[in-house]
Amino acid sequence: MKRVMLTVAYDGTAYSGFQVQENARTIEGELNKHLSELLLEDIKVIGASRTDAGVHALCNVAVFDTNARMPGEKISYALNQRLPEDIRVRKSKEVEADFHPRRCKSRKTYEYRILNAEFPLPTKRLYTHFTYVPLDIGKMQAAADYLIGEHDYKSFCSIASQAETTVRTIYDLQVEREKEEIVIRVTGNGFLYNMVRIIAGTLMEAGKGRWEPEYMAIILRAKDRASAGPTAPACGLTLTSYEFL
Amino acid sequence: MKRVMLTVAYDGTAYSGFQVQENARTIEGELNKHLSELLLEDIKVIGASRTDAGVHALCNVAVFDTNARMPGEKISYALNQRLPEDIRVRKSKEVEADFHPRRCKSRKTYEYRILNAEFPLPTKRLYTHFTYVPLDIGKMQAAADYLIGEHDYKSFCSIASQAETTVRTIYDLQVEREKEEIVIRVTGNGFLYNMVRIIAGTLMEAGKGRWEPEYMAIILRAKDRASAGPTAPACGLTLTSYEFL
């Protein structure tokens, strides 16, 4: 028996999120199905980040146990022959038998992309959230600065969350313009349910000039989801980096 | 009666090209259908660039004649309410009654994007052509330089073409790296059938080191499609700019 870690990239457009569900296509479901067919065992992966429906990833992580003889590092090549083209395993390797991706300390980066232009661009529609309302990235960055550090992010967490604690650490939170796109890039030790999308929705309110940057301190103190901005749509969100510390 | 010009962006993934065909979804077909329903007339647009199946555009051009009272510049807003989300009209305006986009002198730019990485990225698969073979962009640019200017591009034209002359002018042809993508950006006064895709396929052969850059001169002189490289896949190609001179 060995434990194998996969680094997985996917276009979340066609999936009901990472986590397996009955009667819905999910990333975990596809990995389980194709790994089981490849290795002729009943494989159940453990995912690191259970991304929502429509969210994308460049490098999510999943582990599974197998008795198969195939060397861990070869599994990615064989699995990619079977997976649909909107899921690709970038790397596979053997890890310690007790390695559990959700119980390890980690450092994750998400990007939230906003297409801020007069008209939506069809070729960007699946990977950005479109708004024609002008956004002031200086104000967005000033607001973002209030959220960096260790904080209780209860205001930035959907009520459905079952997290034990809502304290997390954001190491970095940058707002940058790349041509007609605005990129919100956030790195932290973990994120609550919908946290990055609520941060994006809240920073957009600051960018529109509706809320002054200082208002972020009040939102954090309120510890109330209703005080923050809307949850920005899933399509703009991509998990771009996942490191174990 | 007035003539209206549309600037149209589209994701070509789901379409059998620009030009109308029976029993196939096309950009022209969608524009005709939704314009006719909007303006309550039988509208037939004239397209500027009849892009192939799977090719994308940021700014293709189409014109049509209408007796409708709706001001030309308002049509884009009304039409976008009806069009599928993978087609967007960025601008509409009234033009001279004799303006014909294919009979005007023009300057067009296409981009061909290659994802040159170890593994394909699912979120790039619709808008880039993937290859894991390392490409030397210095050699690609040296090869590209032979193609700039006024030349007979018969070797870079699919045999199915019915063009009267195969002489065209390429004003600029640049090969650049943008992170893991290689972008071939070509500007010219017109392009033959599949010409940009054959240029891309040929420059890739130079980038792989199979053909020395100087071989481009031999290909041009041969005036034979068989002498050039393969036609690169449609998904990597986007019409990015269209100017009338």
C-alpha cells in the first residue's frame, strides 16, 4: 500500500465543485472514477481544497491509497489519457502514508479576476467576472490592506460554514491591473467558505467608491456576514498555488 | 434605409465559423437571426473576415442595411440582450451606404497563442494550442522576419482557396513569450485561407529546430503548400484588430 499525491488543474465551468455529490459531475467524482478504472481498485481521493461549483484551479491537491504496482510518478501520464480535457493531473508522486492535505499547514493563493471594460469579452467570460462600472484599484488596495494579517474573518464567511474557528491569516492581498482585467491575488494559511469571493465582492464596493477603505475595519469588527459586500461570482476565482509548509 | 456597422467579439469554440451554413451554428447565422428578430426585417449581414470554425475574434466587423428607426449606435445594446453570451457586439454605428468591409483597404491583426508547457492547462485549452516540445522563440522570430513585407504567400495558403491573387503584405510579425505562452502576432493588409495558421505551424517547426530560419525563403519561393509546415489548430487563433484605412 502506498499513498500518492496528485497536483490537479481544472476548468470548473462544467462541474458542481470539487467534492463528490450524488447525481452531479464533480472533480473528485471524475478522479475517483478514472483512478479506479486505471488501477482496478476502488479509489477514493482526499482533496485539499474543496472548491465551489464553477471555481477553477491550477494546482489543487488530492491524495489516495493504492496497492497498484504502477510507480507513483507515472500515474499522472496514464490518468491524463482517461480524464476529460478540462481536468489535467500535472504531477503525481508517492508521499508518507500519514500525509493528509487538509491536516497539514499550508499556504494557498487564489486569484480573483474582474474584467472591467465597457463590454464583456466572450473569450474571457468563463474565467473573469465582468463589470462595466469603473473600479478604482487604489481604493481597492487601500481597503485590502485592512484585511492583511491574522483576523477573525467571520464577516467574510458564508453562514453555511461549519468551520470551528473563523480566525485565519492572510499573508498578502494585492490588487493589480493587467490590461482590462483587475486581479485580486490573496495568499493565506486557509480560507473560510466563500471567503475569497466575499473579499472580492467587498473590495469591489470599495473600488466603486461606495465604501471608504477604512470601513473594512468596521466590517472585520462586526463579525457579521451581513456587514460585508456580496459574494462575487464563482467564475472569476482560480486556486493558483498550494504549498505545504 | 441606412447601413450599420457592427464590431463583434466572439468565442468561436461552439461555432462552425463565421460564414452562414445550412444546419450549422455560425456567427453570421446568429447575427442574422437576432438582428431580424430585433428589427422585424429580414437582415443579412456582410462579414469582413470569415473566420474558420473554432477561431475567435475580439473585433470582427459586419455591416447590414435596415429601415428600422432604432439609431445605429443603440443597436449594439439591444442586440446584446438577445445574443448568446459567447457573441458580443462591442459597437454599432451608421456608415456610408456604399461601405463594404471586404472591398475596403484594411489592416488586420491576428494573434496565434501556443501554450508551451509540460502539461496542458485546462483553463487555457480553448484559446491556445498546447505543445510540450520546447520552442526557441529566437529562431521563430528569425524565421518570421523572412515573411515580413510584400510576398506571394501561395505556400502559406490552403489549396481550397479561391483567391484571385496570393500576393499580400505583412506589415509586422512578432513572436513573444508571455509567461508559459508564446504569442505570434501578425499584422497585414489581408490573409489567405488558413494563412495565419500555416505561418504558425511553420514557425513552430523553426522553433523546434527542424528547419533553419533561412528555409523560410525557400518555402516562399516554392509557391507550394506542401513545402510549408502544418496548419496549426484553430483554437489558438484570435482576430484581435481590424482597421479600415
